[in-house]
Amino acid sequence: MFNPSTASVDSLLRAMFDAAIAIAQPALRVPQFLPPPQSFKGRLVVIGAGKASAAMARAVEDNWSGPLQGVVVTRYGYAVPCRRIEILEAAHPVPDANGLQASQRILDAVSGLTEDDVVLCLISGGGSALLPLPADGVTLEQKQEINRALLASGASIAEMNCVRRHLSAIKGGRLAAACHPARVINLIISDVPADGLHDVASGPTVADPTTCADALAVLRRYRIAVPEALLVESPKAGDRRLPRIESHLIATPQLALEAAAQVARGAGVDVHILGDAIEGEARDVGKVMAAIARQVGRNGQPFRAPCILLSGGETTVTVHGRGRGGRNVEFLLSLALALDGEWGIHAIAGDTDGVDGQEEIAGAVLRPDTLARARELGMRPLASLADNDAHSFFQALGDSVVTGPTLTNVNDFRAIFVGGGHAPQ
């Protein structure tokens, strides 16, 4: 029988978060998807981009006995030493000149290939910012400005990546086209709702189903001024340069949630996965999850307490304040305010890449006494939420979750423990 003490619940929730990250480690996921060496006659060229790309490259090297060469780019601090694959670092989430140079290096690495060669492309979340090579007529400074505006607008990841694909010289299938006539094998760690291949790192090596008109509609929706002439069309399905592409999703948000659920069940706690692709404003999702948790705790509907409610996906934050925030901690602070100290409810929320927003903090934990402790310190939770300052809020309480670079990225993780029963008298 699980003991629902604060320490026990905190320990269980953190163990679940750690399990979600562990199951998506490249060393575990990559080897089973490598092509047999005898399946091709030419060279193996490894390229990639994302927060997990360096760790994925290392997993390739550790499990490939034949010759290989290549170059990948990852976020600053996420490099992993490799012997034969060059590892470059660049900025995320706002791109920089190193990302531009890395993009060109990757394009150079796939020039002059033959139909006997294989390109192994290692793609994970964060690749959009790490591959900022702009289309003709677009400057890096313009892309930086547009990226900042999108990040603050409340646009979904699909909307942001639609725009990015149509301002790029490498995203939206253009990198795959540059590999022609070689065979392309994509190994993809998904960090996007519904696991859309064209949305992970903005789909550099898959056909793009969206158009310039779609990108323009997003920009107009969020009142971001970009000259229509800057948008460029991307390769579509059926393009003669994209016939020899195969893609494998080697880790997904659903996989991570199932690993976390197994930990909870092993501790004797019922667990319910509400969805792996939940989107919307983080503070609105927090309110909805609070209502569900309260209904479970008070009325045993739709599940009986004690239990854990699990969810993943990628919420958004429309930035109005000047604080230190991220979508996971904003969700959690909104959840706390909506629960208002409801007894028996604990939660954890974090980004599986170890970075929530632009902070080197994965997320935070919530307890029934979170608001009470904050007010004792003279903090104003509602004001913190209004200023998008949830990182400062949870850090002051000592409730931040810091993992360091996790070397993977399977999107956001949220777990809510509902104890049920009544508060002790």
C-alpha cells in the first residue's frame, strides 16, 4: 500500500519524471534502428540537429563498426564527445551565427553523394533554432526577430514551425533534397504533439505539407509583420528529389508517459494517461487539470483516488510580463492557484530536455501547501503569474526541478497525484 506522505509522493513523482527521460535516451533507442552494413555499398554520412543529436551521434559511433563520417549541431552545453562525427554547438531557442555556420557545414557534408551512399539523419527537438540558414533575401537578424516574436505570441509549435519552414534554406525538406540521389534514413526523437515528422526540427529531411499561404496566415493571425516576398515554397510529397527517404520515430512522448506509468503502478498507485498531445495556453490547461483533479479527489469521477493523472504535449505561453517563465512552470502556478491548497494533490511538471523556457531549469513541483508557504514569504502568486514569473516563484520556495542537460527531448511531462479522502484535523 502506497504511503501518501509528502516525501513519498514527491519521490514517486520525480522517479516518474526520471523514467520518462531515461526511456528516451539515445543510447537505448538508436542501436535498434541502424541499417545493416550490408544493405548498401557506398558511404555512411551522419548529419543531425537537435538537443539530442550529439548523444544520438555517439550512440551511432558506439554501435557501428564500419567507416562513417558526418557533422551534427546541438545546443550549447549538450555536446557529447565523438571520434568520427564532428559535433558543433549553437544557440537555442533564438538562433545565432554559429547555428548558421553549422547549417552550411551540414549542407556541405551531403554534397556530391551518389545513389550508393546512405545519409543517416539524427533529428530531435530544438533543431529548428539550430538550423537557422535563411532563404535568399532573409537575414539572420530578421530570423532572430521573427523567432522572438513567435515565441512570445502564444503560437503553437506547429504554427511556429510552419513559418520557419518557409523562411529557410534547409528546413521543410530542403536538406533531404540536398542529399539526392543518396538514400536518407531519419532517426527521429519526437517532441511535438501528434509526432508530426514535418514539425520535429521543422522537418529538414521530410516533405512539407504546408505552403507559403499557410505561413502567411500564421503571421497575420499573431500580427507579426513579415514581407510576403520573403517566404519561399518548400519541397512537397512527390518531389523527384525525395523518393528514397525512410523515417523512424525512435522515441515519443507516449513512450515516455508509458514508462512513467509503469513506475507508478510498480509503487501500487493507479495511473491514467490523459493524453500525449495536449496543447493550449499553459495557464488554461492548468485550470482544466485542476478541475479534473478536484473532481477525482472529491467525487471519485472519472477515476477513483488515490491515482495519478499523466499528460504530455506542448502548451504555449503568450508573454505579457517581464518575468522568468516557461510553459511548464506557468502551467504549474496556474494549477496551484486553481486548486487553492486543495488537500492531497501534488504535481510535477517539466520539460524532458531539462530546459523550460530559456532557463536551465526543467520545471517544478507543487504541494498542497505551496500557496501558503509562498504567502508566508510575502510572495503574491497571482502577480507572479501575471508577470510570467513562475520560475522565480518556485525557485524562491526551493521547489524547482533541475536536471541539467538530459540529452533527449520528448516534450513536456505533467503528473498530478490525487490522494482523495479528507485533510487531517
